[in-house]
Amino acid sequence: MSEITPEVIEQHGLSPEEYERVLAGLGREPNLVELGIFSVMWSEHCSYKSSRLHLKKLPTEADWVICGPGENAGVIDIGDGPDGQKMAAIFKMESHNHPSYIEPYQGAATGVGGILRDVFTMGARPVANMNALRFGRPDHPKMKHLVQGVVAGIGGYGNCVGVPTIGGETNFHPAYDGNILVNAMTVGIADADKIFYSAATGVGNPIVYVGSKTGRDGIHGATMASADFEEDAEAKRPTVQVGDPFTEKLLIEACLELMATDAIVAIQDMGAAGLTSSSVEMATNGKAGIRLDMNKVPCREEGMTPYEMMLSESQERMLMVLKPGKEEMAAAIFEKWELDFAVIGEVTDTRHMVLEFDGEVVCDIPLGPLAADAPEYDRPYVSKEEYAAWAGIAPMKDVPDTDNPGADLLKMLASPNLASRGWITEQYDSQVMADTLQTGGDASVVRVHGTNKALAMSTDCTPRYVYADPYEGGKQAIAEAYRNICAVGARPLAVTNCLNFANPQRPEIMSQFVHALEGMGDACRALDFPIVSGNVSLYNESKATGGGSAILPTPAIGGVGILEDASKMVTPAFKAEADAIYLIAPEFWAKPDPTRSHLGKSLWLDVVKGRDEGRAPPVNLAAEFGAGQIVRKLIDARLLSAVHDLSDGGLAVALAEMAMSGGIGAEVSASDAYTAAQWWFGEDQARYVVTVSPAKADAFNAMVAQGPDIEEAEMVGFTRIGTVGGDSLLGVSLEEMRSAHKSFFADWMGS
């Protein structure tokens, strides 16, 4: 065994103070295997040592929440299935940021594989994949390679494993030049009475390893993901896992087949920190101990040491606790699917992790110090006012205007953050499994197989808002996910998140984290939209770009909702000539407040005027709730032919997207209460554009005249702004809009 020197401790990512805690927890000096295990379990990626304190403040409960944070994924009740059996949706979002920067194809591919395992580990069949991607400047010398690799990795894995990739978001900003973000989300469906958890129980019960063999790929992956990048990011390529989607497909089927029996006591996938985290978490959750014989771990390389086996993050592997006597039956299932199966240990009552190799004990760690008693830090952070001063956020000194909204619209549609994502989505199979009902709208929708129900899902975050005002930006991320789900007619149920921030040891960055979570929590409570799962990714900054570049604070939100009758789903596309166009917005929006600007931090200000300034738009949560309730009520009554929420680019961009989707233009007018720029391109919140056919006009007007069902809806008003028809919008033809919209990726990728 190697000598434990200060240099070795530093290489394992432990501070001197943390190493003193290791000594206190063990009552002696660790060997190298034990040090490695402490290193990964106490990494930011696994222990959440800088974030646990604040995550506890988020709302996680509702009548429909079956399992909140703490397991592999969140679980919500979605009502009866085709046979009257209660059904559940199981979902989670996770990051694979650092690996995807180092090796984009495998980093993104294994991010998809890992999140799939989190979901089917709990007994669900995955039915949809989503993603949220952030890249740097398109003209950065490395960015084209990164985009091509990440998109190919997501498509390559998802397509091969046979789960549709149905939506997501892709954005560009210089802050991600040296540290891109790849957040993957999976949604699955299971019988509510057949949910599998990770708590290892039953002294003497066998612990079995299934799936692929263990290799040397991904060693120290969790530790690498818990540090910022130096200039030598390429040298970390061996820490990136290598995925095999065909094996994952076999693993899904084998696990689901075994789950249909009564053999499994507990199950956990081997994700970050591999065999270490899976075994520690199972034993800790079951308040038990665990003994593993490392000689029995299936390995694909010669001479692997216990240190390498425990820290490897080789993909497509699971750990299970079985009932006694079920080993032979389980082995037969995995042999049929041509996967490894090995009994490698047993559950004990020692509350210790004990590893044996070649007849010797090579690790004996009490589980308390390793897991539940891992370090938890209350990192210093600055106040909201101090943060605003540090970030240099102030109202715009002058509010610019436009004299040619049509020309501005074309420029907007051709910009990287609003351009068509067709080049990306065409690489994803969105139709496999034959239950996909909508992609490319506000939310993506998949039918719950064999029923009339559907699940709606959306990924959302506006990092420029979060940077400008972490509290309002955190609120807005939740509110936009809520809006997108309402816009297709679904009832928002719950949220997963992926909290991507820079170095938490910087008080300004920690302020971003704390206040964004505060905003998220307030929004979730106001919208009855609890958080049931998630992931934290810190240290997303890079010295490789020169000067320690931090990403924008990016709390990516994945929302899920239920459509009880999928036939009532709506899309954003204009449907027919003569349909009336209405803007649904807070009543107070008709009376502009001169003390704030609706163009602060807007894409129009950036793309057209080359300015990045102003405050983020405030989020009125009561208005968000009221507007969402109104839109869903109108959709449920089948009175709306198209719905689109307003977000990036404001009203003009929303109308253009509706026109391009439907192949029909519109005649629309502006309000004289606003400047042209504010009206067409302002990014105020809680707003939707809807269309109503002439045949439904009377019923629509009658329902509106009835007045609101809830107090919050009293804040919401309707303004008719135009009529669907023609082949242009704002004096710009559909052909010109489509050409501009497709130009960015066509020019950049040469296709």
C-alpha cells in the first residue's frame, strides 16, 4: 500500500481539515483504499457538503408525491392505469458537465446512461429523455467540436437504447467557454405498488453485482467533477466513463424482468463513485453493514486492485440485495440477457463497510463518518444588496426603442439562442416507443401507454436572469417550467432540478446559490409544484479560459405534469385563417411601471443593441398561478386552437414561432401604452399567446365573462392583438423568417 502523504491527500481532493476528520472517524490512519473511498464519498458530487444545508429548505411534499429527494429519483402519483392499477411517474435530472467538456461524445452519452439507470433502478420503464445544454461562444475554437460531440453522444446513446429524446434546450453564452453544461433528464412509468428502493436490509442477505464488467475507466470521476478545471483539462480524459447503450438496453430488460418477481430487497445503480457509493448508500439507507469479497467482482482488465474496483465508474452496472435462495433464479435471468451476475458479498449488522481481497481485510470503515456524518459546510455568502453591487447590476440608464420590429425579428431568429434547433433534434429519435405526442412545443408530451393520459415535461432556466438577480431568476426558472406545462393543457405536478454553479467557496457564488434556491422554493410553494429529485453540480469554472471563468448560475429545472385526456392537448402552431389572437397577461401589464424596464437582460437588448444590462424581469407568482389556471381551464373546455407561452424574445418571437409552425402568418397590432421595443420584445413574465377560432368565439367570451374561479386569476386580463392569416408577420414573410431561423446552424455546421 502507498504511504499516505500530504501530497496523496491533496491528490484525493481532501483538505487538511477533512483529513483530520477522517482520522477521527477511523481512529487511525487510513490505507489507500480507505482514503480513496473517503475521497469520493466526501466529494462535492456525492456528499453535497456545500449545498445540503440549503437544499433542506426546498418544498418537497404534496398529496401526489410518493417519494421525494433522497432516493435515486423522485416518484409522483399519476392516477389509475389501464387495469385500474395506480401508476407513478419516476424522474430525475443530473449533470455530466466536466466529463462532457473533456470528452464530449462519451461524457454526454454516459450522462444519458446514468440518468436512465437512476429511473429504471426504481422499477420504472423509461419513456422519455430530455436535456438542457449550455455552450460557450460559437466562434470559440473548441465549441463546434463540443456541440457536435455532445449532440452525437446524446443521440447515439438514447437512440440505441430505444428511449425517445423528446425535448430540451440548448443555449450559448461566453460564460460557458471553458465549462459547458450537459444536464440529462429521464422520465419513466411504473406501477405505484412496485417501486424499488435502495435500503439494504436482512442480515446475511446476498449482495449481487449485475451488468457489465468493471474496468479502469472513470476512476476518480466524482472527484474530478467536484473541482474546477485547470489548463490541463485534456489530461483528465481517463476519468471519463465509456458507455455501451446496447448493454444498457439489456440491463433495463433484465432488471425489469427480475423486478416482476419477489426476489429483490434493494437495488442501486453504480453511478458516481461506482461500487463505493452504491454499496455505502444501500447500507446507510438500510442502517446495516456490508461485506464485499473483491475477488468476486467481475473485471474486464487484468490485475485490478480493490482501490480501482471501488472507484471505477464503468457504466451499465447495478448492485442488488436479494432474498435468500433467489440467487439461482436471478442468475438465470441475467445469463439469458448475456450480462454478468455475481454474488460478491452480504448484508451485515456491523454498520461498517468491510472489503476483503486475497483473504485479507483491505478496508474497514464505519459507515457513519463515511455517509451521514460527512462534512456539511455553511459557506459564507453575501447579501442580495452586496451581490447586486458586486455583479454591477443596475437599471438601464436609457431604454432603447426600435423603428423596424420586422428587421429586428429576423436578426433575433437568426441568433444562436433563438435559431432553429432542427440540426440537433434531427439527430434524436423522438418517436421510438410510438407514444410521443408532441415535441418542439412549450412542453414535450408522451402518452401513458395503454391509457388516454399523457405526461408533459419541460426543461427551463434563464441564466442571464439568475446572474442579474438570483432570487428573481430562481423564481423565473420554476415559473417558466410551470407555464410551459400549462401551455399544452397539463396540470403541473412536480420538479426535478440540476443546480449548476461555480466555486461555492467564493461568497458571491454562494450568494447566487442560496438566493436562487430561495426564489425556487418560494415559486414552488406558490405554484404547488414541489421538488422531488435533483442534482447539484458545483465548481463549474475554468482556468483554461484565462482568469478563472465562472459559468452563469444555472439552476436547470425539469418540470412534469399530467394531461388526464391527451386528446385535449394543444400545440403552439397557428391552425387556421381568421382565428383571433389574444394576449393573456397580468392586468397590471397594461399599465407600464416607469420605475422598471421590461427590456432588462432581454435577448433583444443583447442581439439587436449589443447591450447586456438592466434588471431581470420580476416574477409575480400569484399572476403566474392565475394565468396558468385560466389557460388550463380554457384548454380543458377545448376553446383554444393554439397556445404559446412568452419567454426569450418576447411577443414577436412567440408569434413568429407560432406562424412558422403553422405555416400561416398574422396581422397583429401594438399597444400605445408601450414603446415598440417593449411591446414586441419585452420579456415580462406570466404571459401567453392564445388563438380562438370563430366557431368558439361565443363560448370563449362567455367563459371569460364568467370571471375567475380563484382569487389569483383576478389579476389576469385578455387583450385581442390580431388575427391569424396571410403569409407574413410584422411585414416579414414566412419564407424570410424560416430562412433566418435555419441559417445559424446551417452556416455553422455546414449543412
